[in-house]
Amino acid sequence: MWLPTISFVALVTASAQAALPLPPFLTKCTTREPAALNACATENARRAVAAIAATGDRKYGVAPFDPAFIEKLTVEENGFFLEFSNMTISTLPRGSWHIDSVDLNLDNRYIHFRYSTPTLVLKSNYRIQGRILLVHLKGSGDCEVRYENYSASNTVFFDVVKNDQDGLRYVKLKNTILDANVTKSTYKFNNLFQGQETLNKAVLEIANQNWKEIYEDTKESTEEAFGQFVTSVLQSVFNLVPYEDVFPQ
């Protein structure tokens, strides 16, 4: 199992700020009837993506997420080392995140949502040392990974905690579970063999022919990274908007 270490671009912290109402692009879902509540939540999520994916919202401490930015993602296991730095994650065409559905379970305190995009593109600097497909790699440079027909099923669990400073309750997100699927992935890593371009090209051809194996081997680490980023975006809003202003009573 690949265990990633992840650093995100710093978001605007909100713990010391006064409570804010829901952002203007969201509406309070005022019913607990499951179908109506989920329809409201889904529409809110779609409005949020349309409003702030590209620009973020400084007032609510939300960083842009199309493209998303991850400072560093490191994977180490059994002598294998891979580090991505200054990574951007964007959709193609740009702005094509689609929220398929949102399901809220307020009793068991989790949010489950599904989202997709025709193409997800990761661009990054990298350093690598170790074996993939029985080939020993050692190099550094820039890289690009593309996932075609990317679809994700994401569950985020939460608690509701009281803030002693203002006496109000807020959502505190806990762990997240993300499962993503693609119909194809392609890999482009420059300088895998420190300037041996012919060997670099040959290995990439093999890698792209065996994309499914590589995708499955790296799936857990990339899901962990993106799932944590999604959680950080949601938590930025939940830090500022009290629970009663987000969810119905």
C-alpha cells in the first residue's frame, strides 16, 4: 500500500473570525425529507462549483479548485520513492466539473457526493527512484498525467461541535473516503533517465500500454490527495457558517 504525505496550498484560516451567513450563491435547505433535501444539496453544490471553482472565495477562506494546487505529494514504499511538487489539477475543458448528486445523512453525519469530468489533468514537477513494471527509474523533471472520463464517489464524515467563543455549533469534518474510476490514463514524464531520451520514450510507451496496472498501483495515493483537498475546501466554509445555517433543524 502506498502511503502519501501531502501538503496543500495554505487556505485562509477562519477560526478567529466571526460567524458568517451562507455564501450568496447558496440557499439553506429547510427540509429533512430525504429526496427534497438531497435535491437542494445537489443544486447548492452545482452553484458553488460554478461560482468559485476558478476563483475561490477569500471571504470564506476557499482556495480555487479548478485548477487545484497541491504543494507536495510524496509516495514511499519498499524502496520506491516518488515526489510531486507544485502540482496543479484541472479539468479539460476547463470548468467541466459536474456534480452528479449529493446525499446528506444528518442522523449518521455523513455527506456522500458524486462528481465527474471528461478529462482530469495533473501537471507537476517530480522526482522518482525505484521500479515500475520491472524497470528501474531515477530522474526528475516535469510530468503530466491525464485521466479520461474521471468519476468519483466521495463520502465525508463529520461531527457537530460547539464553539466556546460564540456558543454556536459548527460542522467539523473527519475522515473522507474517495473512490475514483477512469476509462484511460496517459503518462508523460520528461527526463526519467537523466537525458536518455530514447530510453525515456520507450519506457513511456510501455507505461501507457499498461496504463490500467499503473493506475491501480497509484490509485490509492492520488485518491488520498484529492480527497483531502476536497475536504479542506468544504471545511473552509464550515469553519465560518454555523451548523444551523447550513442544515435544517
